[in-house]
Amino acid sequence: MAHNEIIVAAPPAAVWDVLSDPRSYARWVVGSRKIRAADPEWPAPGATFDHAVGVGRLTIADATTVRAADPPRRLELRVCARPLTVAVVTLTLHPAGDGTRVVMEERPADTRTRIVFNPLTDPLFRLRNHESLRRLKALAEGDEPIPDGPLPPRDAPVEGAVKGSSLPATP
């Protein structure tokens, strides 16, 4: 399990505001390329947003779902980047003076991911999550703007998508 922490010079409500905007995840989550659509009730339990993850031209379309939410203290997500990983990410916000201590824990959610998450790869996951928290901090402190503009609801048809799937259609 990867465990990371960071102190943010903003109150928990400001950090929660970033976590409550699915458009922000493309900015702060390392590897996230684009947020394609979101349930309007995000971050309520069961709400999902569709995203693309990857590096360069290699991208995978998948989704992130809220497993539990306790605003503005805790958010638990089921994050999918299949076929590679399915993980549970928990973000806990603790008041720290005038700011917030953000704790991020990531653990495998399926057998394949348990093989990927191991003592040899744990430093890589912690390094990635360290950078993600640094980016989250910049958004919450106002050093970086949260993306704006409309985000289509998940039930809207997506051009080129296979019905009932978050994966693009193959030609």
C-alpha cells in the first residue's frame, strides 16, 4: 500500500472543493489525461466520472467511482486503469493549524493489481502519489487554476463509444 502525506496552506473546505470538481482530476492525478464525463452528483457515493489515463499516445479509457464520502474529511475512490490496475484510493483531510494535512493511501482492489503493488513497485507508486499531492496542493492553494467549462453528464452519448462501455469503439 502506498501512503503519502502533504501539508496544504488552505483549509479542508478548499481542498474538498478541488476534490469535488471532477474536472480537476486531469490536473492533479499523475497519468490522468482527460476527464470525459461525470455524474452531476459527484462526489456522492456511487457517483462516477469517466477519464482517460496514459502516457504519450498510449491512453486507456476508464472510470473512477466514489465508494464513500464524508465532506470535507474523507473521500474513498475506486480508480480503474484497466487492464493494468484497479485500486482504492482514500484521501483523508485533517485540519493542521490554518491548513490541511492530506493523507493519501492507495491499495490494490483486485488480484492483478495485488501483483503489481508489491515491495519492488511501492516506491514508484509513492513517487507518483507524491507528485499528485503536490499538484493537488497547488490547486487548493490557488497557485494553479481548476479547469473550467462544461463537463458532459455520463449518460450523454459519447461519439465513437460502445454502448454500455467506457471503452472507445474499435474500427
